[in-house]
Amino acid sequence: MLALPTELVRLYESLLTQHGIQAPQHPYYLKWLRYYWDFCHKYALEPNNRESFLPFDEKLRVKK
């Protein structure tokens, strides 16, 4: 699994905190961010493009 860029993790955790997500829950959110990050890189999708989420979501549906 690819490592998330340090700056991305920092920004994401800050966003989670701003939205009231408690620190003990952050690893669960980061896990799904890593899954998405890996998926985008595996299929040559841009992680920051909202359209890249659709194929990721479909893959999750297929896998159930």
C-alpha cells in the first residue's frame, strides 16, 4: 500500500478535527483515504478529481 504524503495526512487530520471527528477515530478515516489513494494510483486516476471517486465507489459496490 502506498504511503500517504505527510502534508496530506496533516491537512486531512486537521479537516477531521474541524468537523468534530475525535482523534481516536482518525486512523479509520485515514485507512479509507489510503484505500482511495492506492486505487487512484493503480488505475491512473487523479485523487483530487471528484470524478475519480465514482470508479472507486463502484469497485467497493462490486466487492460488497
